[in-house]
Amino acid sequence: MMAPSDTATVPQRVSPARALVLVMLATILCVALAEAVLWTLLPMRSGTRVAYSQSLPGVKSRIVYTADRYGLRSLSDWTLPKPPGTIRILCLGASTTNQPTQSTEDTWSAILQRLLERELETQNPKWGVAGIQVAAFGGGGQRVFNRVVWCEENLDRFDPDIVVTLEGINDLCFNGGPEYSYGGSEARIASLRESPSKSPGLKRFLQTNSQLYRRAAALKNAIAARRALATGGMFEWHSKNLPELRAKYAAYPYVETLARDPDPIVEFGDGMRALLALLAERQIRPVVLAQPTLWKETMSEAEERALWIFVDTPEGRVRPHSGWLAREMARYNAVQRDCAAAAGAAYVPLDEMVPKTLDAFFDDCHFTDAGNEQVARAILPEVTERARAVAQALPRR
């Protein structure tokens, strides 16, 4: 039997640091390979897609809510940068712009795009543009200063030629509560900037470049949306929890009239001026829409039953008379009209153009499918005029 050789090779133990490096390299290689396969064979657009059923009057019962990776709702693909020769129209507002109770094709912004495309088909030799894209971005429950901060962060990358605003309902109703204070526009903007989304730069990079991230985000969004639909956390006025909201509304103290001190309309006016100034700095053409509502001096029993939006006051939430609500909304719309005039912006008295009936609204301010059609057709002339002016300023193709 032979003795072991003195020169036998002894296995070398890999150091923990080197092992970690090898694992990291292998992981990076696998991720890169997975990304390459997915981008080549199964590319996926990031964004949100939620299908659900509802029982709201005047609205389709089966809804597919979709938004792209930027939170925009559009019939078009808003690629970055904007394609040459394209007119982009960005519609900004709250839930009456986001419209989670409608599929994208039934929103007023999508109907507006189809109407403009029809106009373009007949006028294209005169306009000479590659196409028109309309998108909507709305934040449910948000107020006008939320829009100012969002525009600061996003206008440059989306590069819209026209911005359509629909503001007022949340500034009127959800401002002025027991702890309300307003220290001026700069203070309000600064407070909203203090809580930006986590790592927005990294998130945008991954949304744009990673198929794995898109799939993980889509799964997370789908799970969160299902939970939110069950609790009303996603679409607060969804048909499943509207009865509860209306029961709470009926329990709030009823008031014939009220006056709030401080008056939130001061903040609203400052916010509209700040928003329009921001658009003017970027040479974007604004179209300001008056906020339409169901509210009027005298309402039928059915119309009264449709209401649920309370008003915040220093003493707490109240349920004002519909006449006060209509007059107060008219006061807020007058502020928008005056701000638009001072800024040289277009103003559309949408509150006077959309009928105050349950054919157009299923609650205080959210549109039925027929209401969306009326909104789009009402604003079409002003938007068309500005789109034509943009087209004339574009380099000739």
C-alpha cells in the first residue's frame, strides 16, 4: 500500500468575501439574462390594471381601470420624449379627472381625444401634425396645490402643449376643518414637498428599464387594489360603499348656510394663480374648466339621496343646504374665471354647460357615461382652438 504523496493537492477553502462576490456576480448574470429574455419574448408595459363590477346608475357595470406607469390614463402611449410633430394635451384634476368608475375609453379625456382625432382627420392638410395625444392625471381627494407640486416635478418630462384643469370640489369641501391654517402659497408648497415619494429617480429608472420590476409592481398593485376595493380605500365613492358614505352624510349636522373663518377660498385662489403661473413659465396653453356639480337651489328627493360629500368647517363636518353648496361652488368658479382672465388663459363655464341632473351625475360631482360625453363636447371648441394654434407653431414637416 502506497503512502500518500507529500505533494498531494489540498483543496483551497474559498474566503467568505470571495464567495459573496461570486454569488453577487451570479445573481447579476441571472437577472440580466431574465431581463433580456423578457424584453425580447414577453415585454410588459408597467402600470395599473384592475377589473371590477359596480352598480352605479348611468355607468357601465363592468369596469377595467387602467393607468400607465406614470399614473396617466390615456388611449395613447405617452412615450418619452414626445414624438416629433405630436400635440400633447394633459388633463389635470382630482377624482373627476382620474375617474376610477369608468374604463379609460369612457372618460371625458379619452372622448376628447377621439373627437380631436376626428377633427384632425378632416383638417389634417391644414394642421400638418403627426397626431394628438390626450392623457388624464387626477388625484382623488387632492386639492389645487397638490397639482402645483406635481406639475413642478412632471411637466418637463411629459412636455404637454396644452393643460386642461378641472379643480375646485375638494378645495371647497375638504378644506377648512378644525385644524385648518394657511400661511401662504410658498408655505403650502413647501409642506407638500416635504413628503416626496421614496427614491423617485430609482423608481422611474426601474419602471423604464426593468421587466422584472414591472411584473413585481403589477402583482403588488393588483393585490393592493383588490384589498382597497373591498374596503373603499381605492375608490371611496364606489357602489359597494356609497350606502355607508351616504348614511354618514345623513348623520352630519344640517345647516342652511355657513361662513368659514379662515375662508379656504383664499388658498384656492392662490393655488390657481400659482398653477397658471407655472404653465405660463413653460409656455403651455391652459384651459381652465369651471367645476360642474349636481348642486342647485331646489333638488328632487332622488337627487338629494345621491349626495354624500360633506363640508369641513372649524366645528367639524356638516351637511349644508344644496342652495348654499351651489352658491359656494359658483363663488369658487368665479375665482377660477378671474384667475384665467388675469393669466390670459381660456376659461370654459362648464358648470353652466353640463345639466344638473342625474343623467349627467351619479352623485354630487362625478360624471355618468353620458356626463362624460357632455363634458368632452362642451370643452372641445376651446381645446381645438388651442390645438390648432400649437399646430401652426410646429415646424413644417
